[in-house]
Amino acid sequence: MHMNLLAIIGSPKGKNSNSEHLLQAFLRGAEEAGAQTETVYLKDKKINHCNGCFSCWAQTPGKCVHEDDMSELIQKLRYADILVMATPLYVYTVPGLMKDFMDRTLPISLPYVYKYGDRYVHPGRYEDQHRTKVILISNCGLPTRQYFSGLQETFRLWCSGPDRVMAGSILCSAGPLLGIEQARPYIQWYLDACEKAGKEIVSSGNMTDETQAILQRELLDDTEAYVNNGNAFYEQLLHEKMPDMSKWTDK
């Protein structure tokens, strides 16, 4: 039996994003293990903001007032065995594209509240809804992993009910290196670990401790050199873009 894996990529850059490099490595491993995969690029979809009207709970149960691409995506989400959420880190959380997607999953929940473990949650609407394993994949431009804490908490709570469970995360600092071809020999070990993680999630449902330990390492040991090079790049870029202001200054 094939596992049904749905990948949602929330970067406004789509296939040109650094998140894409991590995702594709993970998907290679998942497909090698036999998963049937589908990737959705949110930038190519029309997804309106949630109005907060709760019509999907009270007036038209299970159906949003918006007629857009989200109705199709909800059907895909309902039958996914594995959901991969790939996103860059924007202001310590997800970009607006991804947040709109998450907000608009409200119709698949019921309005009632009940206690599940040590927290209160909304139950799922559909009896045939899968208990989906969620994998979080993210990258940031900052040099260390500590800045993912807010993102991790968002997904921990989003997956705290009976319909979704967090099965692992891949959080990559110094993400811009993923898109630099010259850097590939120095970071290939990380992409290899992403591929291995994809294979393990499909094969056994979890990443091994060994793979998790590799993915929790910083992409680079020399963070100061990374920061200095990044600052020098932007300093040069701004120098080229800024007009010569000397003629406007008093001498």
C-alpha cells in the first residue's frame, strides 16, 4: 500500500526558493521508500484570507464562503497520510501564504471543544479523515537554529488534536547557502540527511535518532564568516544601487 504524501510549499518564490532544495531532497527519499507524492505551491493558488465569519461552522457546515482553490486543497489534505509543510521563516513564523492556508483549514474541524490529553481542541469533521503525520521543513537566513522556536510552537499547537501529529522537523539555518551552487560540496551532507529523513518517515513513521542529530546541526561551523560575507554582500549591493549623494551635501 502506497503512502499518500502531500507537500505544501509556502514560499512566495516557489520553485526558486531555498525551501525547495530541502523539500526536494526529502521527497527523493520518500519516493524511494514508495510514497506517492504531490507538491502544491501556494504562490500559484488563489487562497483568500479567512474572514473569521465562522460560516463554515454554523451557516454552511464544512464549506467556506470563499469560492477559491482552498476547497480543492482541503480534499487533498483530508486524505494525506503524510503532510509536509515547507516554508521559509518570516518574522519568526510562516509567510502570509502559508498562514492563509492554515487558517482556511477551519472547515475540516467541528465547532465543539473537548479535552484531548492535557489540552482543549476542536474535533475533526469527517469520520474518514486520516490521522496525518506532519513534517515541518523550514530555513532562515540567520546563522543559528534558535530563531525557529516560535515556528515550532505554532506547529506543535496546530498538530495537538487527534487529526494531526508532528512526526519530525527539518530546520535549517543559513538557508541562502542552499541556493548557491558553489556551496553545494560543503552542505551536501545536510541534503543527504534530508533525503534519508524522507525515506525513514515513509518506511517507519519516524526519523532515526542518528538522522535527527545530523539535521539539528548548524549548516556551517563558522557563523562569523557567514555573517560577515552576508553583510559585505548587502553593503556592496546598496553601494551600487544608491545614487551619489555628494552633490547634495554642503562642503
